[in-house]
Amino acid sequence: MRKAANSNKIIKQANEYLVLAVLLKNDPLSVEEIVTLSRLSRPTVLNILKELDTRGLIYRAGLGESMGGRQPIMYTLNLRRYFAVGVDLEYPPVRVAFSDLREKVLYSQEWDCLPGETMEDIEENLVNAIREGMRRLNIATENLIGIGLGIPGRVDIARNLAVRMDRMDHIWQGGDIAAQLSMKLGVPVTVRNDIHLLAAAERTVQPALPKNFLYVARRVGIGMAVFLNGKSYEGGFGNSGYLGHTVLDPEGPACRCGQRGCLECYATTGAVEINYARGAERPADYCTIVSRAQEGEPLAMAVLGDAGIKLAMAVVNAMLLYDIQTVIIEDCVDDGTFFAIVRENIEKLLGPSSDFQPRVLRGKLTGRTFALGGCSMIVKNFFKAPQLKVDG
């Protein structure tokens, strides 16, 4: 049976995408330059430019250099017309960022959830933070193309739902957080795994990254994202890379997820504090433990070293499983000490004689860019190419 042909609407969307894509990468451009780069006919380009101008997506940026005739009109994207919002709900830290269509952060805000706050309180604080960003940037609702919401737990991207909120089960009793935020703000909200969005932000911050890499984030929990051939591998429901709850020892300590001996029982900052307190006369916070390890205290060195070995074991298993040699390790509280331990153990576990040469990099996200991944997802969906049908 012959497949349905592409409709005029789909073809028009595809042509529009080509024009936006060349402007996004190369602007300002003249009509002739757009024709050359997009390989579309001149009448088609002129019609698309007129449409994009009417919608406020582009504007005339003056005249270009003459090549012997009249100076050409130059066109560029209107970066003050549409914006994206990203939310990183790590819990207790919460971060919000606004970006333009080139994924440049224009405004950000960060705060910690307070003990005793309910989910309703958290949602209300998010709404207020986003409205504050809109006020600061002088943005109307119709100028927001979407909100990308990173969830610390399990999601169902087909239904755009948070299935479980890690570390928030004491206040979250189900419910559709995306629908609630969308209703209150009048803007579409898209839910994703928080680590997947962090990896998208890392790709924006480090555009020279290879097409295949693993991204491991060590925060309140531990998660991983997998990029294959330049695209994030989501998995069946959007939860691939659930590294923190891989079991290292089935007889190990009880994990909050219900299993025993998970990676998070050994390698998170909280786990390091717990394991240190077991052998110390008095407990200490993570930064103090790191300082004591740097000073040569045996207990601090042993606990931090064990955490680094455990994380390295999990990362090496993932690298071999996916046949990926580049891994980025993100750690917002590490001064480089723990990263060095992990990298050394990754290289040791793989062995110097192996043809598998690991490339272990530190993440470059900062407080201002942790929520950029949600913006990045929204912008990329905005510029997403329509799927054309082909026979065969």
C-alpha cells in the first residue's frame, strides 16, 4: 500500500525549518545567502521570510556589503521575541533559568526548599519565581514557548508525567505537576528526567563534546544520561541511566529505594557523611571531611576513597556496556578532590594495557546554568524539523 504523500503544510514547515536553521547558525544573512545555504528557491525563501517577519521571529538587521549592485537587506533572528524556561527540581535545591532562542541564559534564580514545605508550597514558589523572571525580563505569557521541568525521579515522557519523586515521597502523593504549573502560568510544561536535562545543558556549554558520551551527575542522588550519535537515549519511559540505584552489594546497607547496597549508599555526599560518622567521634559535613582527607586524616581518606572507587566501578561498567570512552562527571560541591579520585580509579580499573582509552572530564555547569537543560530542550523542540514521509 502506497504511503500518503507529504502535505503542503508539512512541506511548508520543512522549508521554514531550513530557513530558521541557517539563520540560527549563520545570521545575519541576505536573501541570496539564505537561498544558497538552504537550497530553496528564491520565491520560497521570500515567502518564508515574510511569514517569519509577521510572526516576529526575524527582523531586518540593516544593509549588507554590496557585491556590485544594491546593498542587500540582512535578516537575523529576533532574540527578544521568544524565550524558554528551565526548571531544575533537585530538592532541596530548586533552580529556574530563562534563555533566548540561542540558549543563552538571561536570568536565573536558585533557592532551597524549607523543611515542612508541601508540594503545593513548592509549586507556588516555582510559579512566583517564573513570574518574577518574566517581570525582570519584561516578558509576556505569549512570549514563552515552553517550560522544561527536570524531575528527580522517574518520569513517563509519553504521558508527560512524574511517576515518582525521589527524596520527596514524604510530601508528594502523586498528581500532575506539569499540568498544575501549565494551568497556573498558561504555558506548556514538558517533564523530563533531571539528569537528562543536565546533560543537555552540558552539551550547550561544551559544544565540542563528541557525539557519544556518558554524563554522570553526583548531587543529592546520582544519575546518568547517555548520548548516542548526538542524541539523548531516553529509554522506554525516559529514565535511562538510573545509575544511583544499581546494586553493588545485595547485602549492603538499606537504600531509600527499598533495595540494599545501591551506589547511592556509598558515593553521594550524604553517604560519605554517614559512613564517616560511623567511625568518627563526632559527625562532620562533607566539605569538612574533604578538608580532613586533604590534610591526611586516615578515616576521611578511607571513606572518600571508598566512595570514589564505588562510583568509578559503576561508571566503568556503564562505559563498557555502551562502548563509550568519554564520560563527564558533574559535581556541584566538589573542588576537584573527589573527581581526581574517581578519574584515577576509572583509569586503574580499565587498565593501561586496554585498548579502551577513557576520557574523563569535569562538568562545567554552574549555579546559573544548572536549569539551562530545560531551556535547551524547549528551544530544540521549537526548531525541530518536521518528519517528511518517503516511499520504500
